[in-house]
Amino acid sequence: MISLDAMGGDHGPPVVVGGVKDYLRRHGGDGLRFLLHGDEAAIQAEMTRLHLDASVCEIRHTDKVVAMDEKPALAMRRGKGSSLWNAVEAVKTGEASAAVSAGNTGALMAISMLILRMTAPGLERPALVASWPTVKGGHTAVLDVGANIASDAEQLVEFAIMGEAFQTAVHGVQRPRIGLLNVGSEDMKGHEEVREAHRILREGAFDLNYHGFVEGTDLATGEIDVVVTDGFTGNIALKTAEGTARLISTLLRESLSSSVTSKLGALIAMPALKKMRARIDPNAINGGPLLGLNGLVVKSHGGATASGFGSAIRIAVDLARSDYLAKVAGNLKRLDAVFDHSAEPATAAAPAGERDQ
């Protein structure tokens, strides 16, 4: 069972129910069922339109919704019983294996922390992971991309552990190559926390395929499968890449429509252009799991299409069917031999970053 916040995002039920339909069309059902939280009438109308019935989708009615602009602290106080809250609650009770929401990022993170708690004592917030297209046709997992503004050495090691398990579960990469983002590849480069994390990962106590320091130019080469960094740097890198992609797309469109000859060339190149667009389409790689929780929660982009939401569902299903949680738990236990974990587990707090994935 996959739990869905049917009211989250910019479009609500049409995209969420449409995402279920898209997932089933592309991947088949194989006994999978969905638990949809939100306005029953609106959800049922979309199910009827798309020919989905109760054998696939179960509706849990609530008329309470967390607004897209609601502050995380306020959402934690007033969000109980909302479609977002109930979607995550179903994971805690064991009714669902994973939850997916396109709703308010900060509220989803805060409510997920409050309900599910964190897997590791030193981890303050979940890590947001992004799947980065590479020139080799695959994807690089980049984390954190906005949840934790500053990260110490222990948290960076935790990101490496979680990123490795994610890349195997979702993208099927066995023994992913892991790199630590830095300003250079030399051992003396970077601040103290990055160098300390580098030392720990290099010692090999966690049986990770650690490559070493990498730079920003390595994000899309496909040579590294998991790139680890703090949320401040990761978020800037991600947004810079998104902006660059839009710039290139705009310049290409302008060039291909600048003259009759250019338009003719564009027509001839159309199949190749469509293939390129499909590879960099955000909807094709939509879905950022909140890694580090005692349960699986996936954040879809708020403006995702039905196809994009279907991609987020696929990530949730892949994680739920994998040994991701067990693999992460086993490696995190080894951190006890390296770090002092005498502190109590972190309680929920408003996320420092509220980027809408």
C-alpha cells in the first residue's frame, strides 16, 4: 500500500489520481494498492474519469488541507487530520509502506519528523536527494539539496550511507561510487568538517565504494554515482544547474527559430531534440525522498504533471520493495564506533530550508 496526499501540490486530485493511472500504465499493478487522503468527492470524480476503482484505490476522506504557503511550525500545530498528515501517519501505523506528497515541502518535512522521527541521533533533519541526469544516460544521486544548511562530518557520512542505499534501490546501481563535493580533489582542500568526513569514508569502516573528493564538474559526468554535500551548497548547485538548463533551452529555441533555414534544420533534428528533452525533463526524474526518517516519504514537485507524480510514486514503490531501510540502519549502527552518540534523538523542528522539490 502506498499512501498519497491527494490534495497536495498546485493541482491536487487530477494530478495525484492521474499519477496513479500513469504509474499503472507504465509499470503495472502487481497487487499494489493506493490509499488516497483528501476530499472524497473530488478524488472519486477523478477515479471515475480515469476508470480506477476501489480494487486499486481506497479513499480516506478529510476536508483539512495544509496550504502550500503555510509555515512548517504552524502546520505541525494545526495540521493533524489533514491530507498531508494522514498520508504520513499511515506509514507510522504500518498501513502503508511509503507516502508521497506534492504539498508544502517545509510542512511535509516537519510533520514527517514529528510523526516518524529520525533514524540517527545526530541527524537533525532528513536529507533531500535529487537525481541528476548524466551524459552517460544514468543519474547521479546528489544530497543534501536543501534540508540541512550546515552539516558536520558525521552528517556527511550519514548522507553517504543513505545516498548509496538510495542509488541501489531506485536506480539499480550496485556498489555505487561515492564522492564528497569539495573545492578541489586534493586532501588538504576544503573546511575541517569535509576533510574529517573524507578521512572517515576513506578508512572504509562502512564498506562503501568511496572515490574521494569531487568537484562541481563531476556532477553530470556519470563517473560518480552519489555526490555528498551540505544542503547549502547542494541547493545552490541544483538551482544553478536548473537555471543553466533553462538558459540553454531558451538559447536553443531562439537559434532554431531565427530563420527559415534554422526552422528547417530544427524540423530535421526534431527526433534528436525530443530525445534530449525527454532526458532532461524534470517530470521524468521527479520525486525526492526525505532520507533519514524512520519510514519512507517522497516529496513530489508541487507543479508536477500526472506523469511526474507517477515518477514520484515509482521511487516510493522501488524504495518500499528494497532493503533500503535495513541497509541504512545496519551502516548507521557502525557510526557508534566512530562518534559519540550519547545525545538524545533530535525532535521535530522547522526545516532550515523550505525549497519546493
